[in-house]
Amino acid sequence: MNELAAELRGIHVLVIDDDQYARHFLRSVLEVSGALVTAARADDAIRAALIADVIVCDLASAEAAADEFLERLRHTCTSARDAGYRPSLSSRSA
């Protein structure tokens, strides 16, 4: 097993992208690297975000959907902070 796979083993990554091919590609790469992956469109992702360790979100593909998701995530996280929930957020550019 390579070093990256060892580092990602057991990490739940939420991949958010409106492009199904991008979701599939990122899911494949991350799963080969040992991550547990949920892939979704921004408008379907808020519940999955609550169990993810890391969120990878394409902020450029559908700005309205991504902005709405981030606002809902911030609101949800404000309520969840007392439970120890700390999301990580990353983005990729096209």
C-alpha cells in the first residue's frame, strides 16, 4: 500500500461537483488512495456533509448551487459546533 493510501484510509471525503464525470474521476482517485467517498451535486450534499471528514467542492461549476450549499453548511455547522463537528473545505478549479 502506498503512503497516500495509508494516510487516507478511513477518511470520509465528500466530493461535490455538478459534472458527473468529474465526480466519478475524483471518486476513483480518492478510493484508490484509501478514502471512503461520497459524491454528490451541491444541491444534494448537505446531509452527506455532516458525516464527511473532508469536503472537496467545485465552486466554479455552478456558483449559485455551490454558494447555497456553503451557506447551508455554515448554518448547519454553527448548530453542530457544540457536537465537535469541524468540516474541512477545499476547491478545485477547472
